[in-house]
Amino acid sequence: MSDTAAGLLQVGLLLALLAVVYVQFGDYMFRVYTDKRHLRAEQVIYRLVRVDPDADQRWTTYAAGVLGLSAVSIVLLYLLQRLQSLLPLSLGRGNVEPGIAFNTAVSFVTNTNWQSYVPETVMGHFVQMAGLTVQNFLSAAVGMAVAVALIRGFVRSRTDRLGNFWVDLTRGVVRILLPISVLGAIVLITGGVAMSLRAGVAVTGLDGNSSTVALAPAASQEVIKELGTNGGGIFNANSAHPFENPASWTNLLEIFLLLVIPVSLTRTFGRMVGNVKQGYALVTVMGLLWAVMLSTAWWAETHPNGPVTLTAGAALEGKEGRFGIPASTLFAISTTGTSTGAVNSMHDSFTGLGGGIAMLHILLGEVSPGGTGTGLYSLLVFAVIAVFLAGLMVGRTPEYLGKKLGRREVTAASISILTMPTLVLLGAGAALVPPSTMNALNNSGAHGLSEVLYAYASTSNNNGSAFSGITVTNGWFQSTLGIAMALGRFVPILAVLCLAGSLARQKTVPVTAGTLPTTGGLFVAMVAGTVLLVAALTFVPAMALGPFAEALV
Amino acid sequence: MSTTVQETHRPTGAEKRTARSGVAAGAFSPRQLLSSLPDALRKLDPRHQVHNPVMFVVWIGSVLVTVLAVARPGVFAILVAAWLWFTVLFANLAEAVAEGRGKAQAESLRRTRKETVARCLRPVSGDANYSSQRHSRVIPSAELRVGDLVVVEAGEVIPGDGEIVEGIATVDESAITGESAPVIRESGGDFSAVTGGTTVLSDRIVVEITSKPGESFVDRMIALVEGAQRQKTPNEVALTILLATLTIIFVLTVAALQPMAAYSGDPQDVIVLVALLVCLIPTTIGALLSAIGIAGMDRLVQRNVLATSGRAVEAAGDVSTLLLDKTGTITFGNRKATDLIAVQGVTVLELATAARLSSLADGTPEGRSIIELSVAEHHLPAQPDDVERSAEFVPFTAQTRMSGIDVGADQVRKGAASAVAAWVRQHGGTVPPEVEGITREISEDGATPLVCAEVSGGQARVLGVIRLSDVVKPGMIERFGELRAMGIRTVMITGDNPLTARAIAAQAGVDDFLAEATPEDKIALIRREQEGGQLVAMTGDGTNDAPALAQADVGMTMNSGTAAAKEAGNMVDLDSNPTKLIDVVEIGKQLLITRGALTTFSIANDLAKYFAILPAMFAGIYPQLGKLNVMRLATPESAILSAVVFNALIIVALIPLALRGVRYRPSSAVSLLRRNLLIYGVGGIVTPFVGIYLIDLLVRLIPGI
């Protein structure tokens, strides 16, 4: 079978799998977030943390919950790393240095999972399991909770209540993320993914030299790493490592896992707003953007323009032989489109255009299909802006799902959209000023600029994948990238919850023939166009000096 | 009495609108640009610019580039500086032209407000009879206070807005409405309001002043059309926020570009960066936004409608339920004869002849319509002959409930069925049983039956029945169909019984009706609609309409209405033509569409500008970026300058569109959107490619570029 045919087969299989679970899983999540009853296990949790699960919260209380949980999580995760030497299962690895500890704490709490450390030598099993993995679950559930709160803003009318953050959070973890993670881990172990508490295994190579191959409880982490669109590998090589991702089918399963929640949440959205077509429209936007990015990157990787890769016939450097171009590209596009950041190939080694597409895919704002929950709410924010402009063109003050988009709504949506470009442009622009940056770069010229731009794009969008080729351990990068992750996560969340609050307060305007329909092709084209246009207008100049300059050679 | 005058007044108002709009709307002419230039220059003041975030950024850029051009003079620097100033100036020009058109109208209004004197009566406690107070004091109208009583006699100008508390007079309101036919205003009832600046033609009235000087109706009108009191509407504020957001993004994009360019080995000239910034930020819509709003109000004024705020105009675009009074709006005010049904043994011609005869001297609209019908369908003479002229007319009275004519011994009568039947029996005739069936059928259709009978040669007999119908105005069904396509539901309000109302509602094609409507019913209906999230518009004129007008989201008061009603509504129609509410809805929609379309156009323009400017900036360090120069612009300087020039000229080119508004044809949201996206979205992408290319052909000829 040719490479292309195999690749197309994989894409087809992936889409078929997603299509099969879409309705069932989306409806299941709908029931999870609208269920009136609490499971026994959940009631125990509510009693333990002393929250009233039936209290309905205002957007401010809901936001305070998100921020409070995240702040406590950052502090705890920082302390766990700083005190690692005192913890069991640390495998003798010492306290993590403050810069890395801060950056990592922010990174995992914000669902970014940017890794400025080598896990095999820095993090012990305890920090991995009790610290990082816990945040993998919580940060994913927070994203879903915020998305659900925003949907409630559209659905509810004349109320200032958006639901209960603690209930949404707990249900996300207990009823959605945990069961799939357990099940998925068992499946992955059968595929050969490592699951061990040993530090490593000594091996003697063919040359007679002995070395230690690191081991870790990988399988249990691997599923939530993808499912929660986290992306922080337990090994440095991430999903390129055979212990994390040994075979073609595990590769496909991992891609499926990272797409399944963001994609199916559109069904949940459709069910909650009472019209599944609204969800179909959004998932079509997501799929359209994903498909355009995938085909462009795939073309770029098979049509390289550098002299060495031209001889090889394709850009294979930095890609795993067992995956090849199609499966590597498929993973790269899916991970950059979901804010996951897991990688099974080195994006730095992609062609100028291919790497540029990966970067652009992140810079779209993580909406195709985006992270768990974050993808849906980010896309809804774009939809609000698109509807605002298009709504004017049908001669009404714009409305979306029966809610008027006025000053407050546009302000909230604007702040949410403005955050990421601000962080990326200011971050990358400022990073190019200090001379220390030149030492941190492996490459000069256009590729060097791409590396810096990618770093700020990845962190500000809470993606976490790295273009590598850049050493980010100096104080400047650790702190600015950490700040970019925190602001990139929490400013939009606050804006989105504020948006939800002001939407919920409104009464619902009935749909008439004069209402702009928010299903169907025209709407899909409009939202997709808005996403592309905002990204293109904002980042074209910067990208012209990086990936475009490389690609156009 | 006053109502009769009003009835004749209404249709002429509507005719006038079509007749006048051609003049008042005034096609945009380049001369307006020139005459607005001084105003535009005055608006260069930063204190004015700061209200518009987009143009303020351009203003700062212009200052910066000017300073740099002075420091290091060069052809390129000077030209960029000049064109940046032109960009600001053109934006000011758009606003000034829009305001200028209003000013012309304000000027004609102001002439009516010329200083008048008032004969003021200070009320004396305990004496309710104002006329008995012979001693009035003459004071300038500017000194009048609310509650003052003034006497106005024939030939005098009413000194201020007020209510007639005593007397009746004909008033010439042409200064306000442009309508020359006088109207009758009298104390009590719904026609008691008078407007300052109008002239009393006959009689004497005592007016209680209801507005402070400087806050009168005319003053408010002047302020509105001049745009002096213009506040940004909610949607305009929201759009401004979005434009400011885009501006911030582009400021960041350009700011971050400099270190990146420096890293790449080619730091850019600040002039070039400013040029790029100005080209990217949405200057087109930023420049035209306030002109669009002013022009929207202006279009309303041209149709003789005054809105108390731009907010109301915007709300009109959103209206989803329209409450329309049946009489005068949906139907002609008067019932008309539409059919003649003869009883057995009588020909229709006989009936027509008798019906005509009975109506010859009947001056009522119903009577005239019977003549018209017999002339049109039975070719009977319209004018009475000499014999008929000498006949004796029997007028309608409440007692007889009949009218008719006596020609010698022969008598003809028409009237209510029971009255005519009694009259026939009284003269020895019999009433055929079928008459009852015919009249019942007509009643059930929502029409009124008039029975026609005669005494001829001493023999009394019933001839037949005349059907008087409420005639739906032509074109109403189509109009309501359009409204339905726009997503607007029409509800007919009538005092008729439900049976009649249903029949007329079906004829007119309205979606719903409210029969035997009381003011309370109206409010209840509006509340119910609003509960369901609908935006309701209605018209009204009486004081008892005031609560409903206030409750409605858009309440249009007839100028003939009471002061209370005018105060409650948020629009006043000077022509007192309720049908105009539909026009107002369209103007509201047009306003929003124009904003959306020009914003889309403005943003879509950026693509071409990137293709022009980016290769010009960076082809030096990365020659491969020269491939992006798809327009084949001559030099980097000519490319940048051409983009800046295009950016400035497109503002001027779009001023007429901003003033006129994007063409609006009632249709569904999808087809509207598709059309506008195609014209302003796709057009917005293509136009600058062509424009910049053409400008570059000229710019490249400038030495030093």
C-alpha cells in the first residue's frame, strides 16, 4: 500500500470512529451536565470539600471557583516539585529548580503542558502521578465546565445563575474523563505502552555500551494526556517515544482520543440549546478548518523545497519511521488544532510551509476543534463576532441563539479574542530584543524567528507543543512563557464567563424569518472565514518573516 | 369637525412625501464636499478626533509622520504625511457633509422659530374663565415658562408648544410639516396640541405652554437634524468597541513587526510602519460610521418623521411585531359601496338608478362612493340633471336612520335594514324574506348592508341591498407579505366586532387582529408580545394611546396627536400617516445594513494591502517575498504610497453610499446576507487590488518614488 493510501485510510478510519461515537458520546455528556441527581461518589466529594452541589452560581462566583481552584493548584504543584526530594517514588531526583517548577506548575494547571524540562531526569513518579496527572484531569474538566457555563448563558433567560462550577468540574472528572482514561489505559497496555513504577531498565547496546532506558507509568497518563488535550509527555520524546505510542493503531487511537471530546461537545451544545443543527454547524466549521490545515501540511511535507529533503523525496527528518509522513502530519495537525501539544514528530523539522501551517493552526485560536471545552467556547466567541458583523448585514441588531449581541457581549468577546494575539505578538516581539535570545536559538534567520514565534503561540494558546530548536530555560523565557500561559488561559475564561453572565440575563428573542440563521452553509463559511481572517490579518506580517520566508524559497 | 379635516389631511401628506423626497433627499453632489471643507478642517482638532478611536490613531500617525518628514524631508515622507492628513480630513468631510445636509433643514426650521412675542395671561386663582381676563402682558416668547397661558388670535404665530385650554382655531402648520392645508385644533380631545412657530388662521385660542424655551418641539427637531444632540446608539457603541479591538490588534501587529524586522536584519522606517498601520486599521468604516448614523436620521426627517433618539431608529430595524390601526392605515378611512344586490323582480340597473338618486345630495363619503359605483359599473350620469337638482333632499338623522330624496310624489330611501323595512311597511309595501338573508351575509363578511327602497306611483317596495365595504388600501397584501418575509408579524387593531375584524384581517392579509380593542387591550397585547421577546412597534395619536405608545419599543405618534401621546412615543410623524411605520422599519434596517456592509468592506480591504506593503517592506532581505507582489507595483515606495492613497480615496468614494444607505429590498435574512457578503465581502477583497494597481500606475511617475 502506498504511503498516501495508508494515510487516507487512517484519516478515513479516524473520521469514521469520531462519527460513530459523536451522537452517543455527545448525548452522554449532555446528560452528565444536565442531570439533576448526584452520584454517591460525587456526594462524598461535595461533603469533603464542603460545597453545596445544588447552589446555582452567578458568573462571578463561577469564575471565582475557576480562579481559586487554579491558584491553589499552581501553588500545590509548585510545592510538590520544589519538595520532590522529600517525596516517595522520586527515584532520587532532586528538588526541581524554581524556574522550571513555576513554569511547569502554570503549564499543567492551564492545560498547556509546555515542558521546559526533560521528564526522565527531572520529574519523579510521585510528582508525575499526584501532581501533573491530577492537573491533567482538573484542567480538562475546568475547560469543559466553562464551555457548559457559556452554553447555559445562551439557554437560560432572565437569570444571573450559570450552574455550579464544583458540580460541573466533579462530573467532568468522575463521569467523563476517569472512566475513559481507565478503559483507554488498559487498551494501550495491550498495545505495548509502558506501565511501570521502575526508574528504568539497563540495556546493553550492540556496541557493547550499557545504558538505562527510562520507564514510567506511561499508559495511565497517556490516555488523559490526549483525552484532556493536555499533551505533557511522561517521556521527553512524547508520543514519538515507543513506550508512549508504539504502533500505528495506538497512534490512531491517541489522535482519536484527543479529538473525541472537543468534537462531541458540539453535539452536547446542540442538545443543550435544543437544536442539534446548531452543533452540526460548529462541528462543520471545526472540521473544515482542520481539513484545510491537514491537506496543506500534508502537501507541504510531501513537496519539500530544501535541497536535502528534495533528494529524500519527502521531509522525513524528525519523523518516526513507523508513522511516516501521513500519520505524523495527521498527528501534528490534530495536536495543534486541539491545544494538546503532544507530538509524535518534531515540528521544528517540518518543511517551512508545513511547520508554518502547524503554527498557523495554533494561531487560529485553538478552535479546530480546540481543547476540551476551550475549543467550543473559543469557537462560540468567534461565532459571536461573526454573527455581530453578519447580523448587521441582515438589518437587525445582531442576535445569536436568541440573545442580542450588544455592547457587553461584544466587549467580552473582543477581550477574549484580543488576549491571544496580544500575548503572542508582544511576547515574540519582546523576546527578540535581548541578546540572550540569540544564544538560545539553534537556528538563525527566518527559522530562528519561527522558533520564537512558535514558542509564544504555543504557550499563549495553551497548546504546549514545541518547535524545539530553542532553549527556553533561561529566566526570560521561563517567566514570560509562564505568564503567557496563565493570561492566555484565564483572561479568555473570565471574558467568556462574563459573556455567559450577560447572555443569561437577557430574555430570549424568538426566531423569525428576519433572523440570521446560525445553521447551514452560509453561517459555517462566515464563522470559518472570521477565524481565518482574524488570524491571517494579525499574524501575516510576523509569519512573512518566519515560515513564509522559508516556504517561498 | 376636526376629524373631517384630519381625514382629508392624511392622504395628501402621503402624496407629499413621494413628491418631496426627490428634492429633500437630494442626490449627493461633489459641491457638498467643497462647502463642507471648512467644517472638516475644524474637526482636525484632537479633542474632536479622540471620540473616534480608529481615526484618532490615524491622527496620531499623521502627526508623527509630519514630524519625521520635517526632520528628514523627502518626496516619499512628505507625500505619505500629506495623504495621512487627507485620510483624517476625508473622514471629517464625511461627517461634515452628513451634518451639512441636516443643517440645511435645520436652517429652514430655525426661520420658523424667529423671535415672536407672546400675550401672556397670568392665571388668577379662583377664576377659571380665562377669557374674562382682558389684561394680557406682552412678553418675548423666549421668556415663556411652562404653565403660562397665552392668547393667540387669527394671524398670530403661536409662541410655544402647548395645549389649547380654550377655544377652537384653524392652524397653518406648514412651517413644520410642509403641508399647506390648515388643520383644526380645539381644546379637549385628541386634537388640542399646538406647536410653536405655527400660525393661527382663524378664531382665538388660549394655549397653556408645555415646554421650556429652547426645549420646544422645533428646538428638539433642529438639534436632531443638526446632529448636535447625537449620542452614539447602542449598536454603534458595540461596533466602535469591535473596531477599537481590531485597531489594537493592528497596533500590536505593527509594533511587534519592528523587533522582528530588526532581528531579520532590516529595521523599518517609522514612516513605513505608520503607513502600514493606517492601511490595516478599519479606517473606511471608522471614517464613515458617524456619517451613516447622521444620514439615517436624516432619511427619517426627509420622510417627515422625527425620532427622539437614534436608539429608536435602530430599534425600528429590530421590530418583529407591528401593531397597525385598521382605519386609515390598512383600510381607507371610509366605507365604500362595492356591490349592489337586487331583490327578485328588480334589475340591478333599477337598483343602481334608485341608489344613485338617493345619494345625489348626500355629501358623505359613503354617499359619494355609491354615485361612483353607479357611474363606473352602470354608466349612469355623475351629475344631477335639472329635474333631480330641484328634488328635495331628505338628510340622515339618528331617528330615521335613513336618507334619501323626494322627486314629486316619488320617494327613494336608503338606510339601515330595519329602518327601511319599517318605512316600506308604513307605506303599505312588503319586505321580501330574502332581504334578511342578504343583509346577514353582508354583515358576516365584515361589510355594512344598506337597504334601498322606493315609493313609486304610491307603491312601496324594496329594491335591493347596497354593500358598503371597508376597502383595504391597494398594495397592502403585498406590503404585509414583504413584512412577513422580513420576519415581521402584523397585528391589526380595530374597534370592530370580531366577525368584521376577522373578515377584514383576511382581506388585508395581516397575521393577526385585535377586535373591539380598548387601550387596556392594546397594552396587554404589547406586554404579551414583549414577554415572548418580540419588539413591538405601533402608531397612535390619542391621549388614551399614550400608555401603549410608551410601552411599545417603537411608538410613532401622529403629529395631529395630543402632547401626551407625543411625549409617550419616541417618534413623531409630521404627516400623520400611520402607514409610514413600515418605512421607518426599513430605514432602521438600512442603517444597520450599511454599517455592517461597510465594516465588512473595510476589513476585507486589508488583504490587498498586505500584498502591496509586505513585499515592499521585506523583499530586500527576503527576495522570495517579492512573489507576493502580485499587483506588480513599481517600487517599494510607490507600493506603500499607493496603498495609503487608495485607503484615503476609498473614504471619499464611499461617502455617497454612507449617506444614501445600502439598498434594502425586503427579503429573507439568508438572501440578504448572501447578497451583501458577495458585494461588500468579495467586492471588498477585489476592489483594492484593482484600485491600488491603478493608483500605482500614476504614482510611479512621480520623480523620487
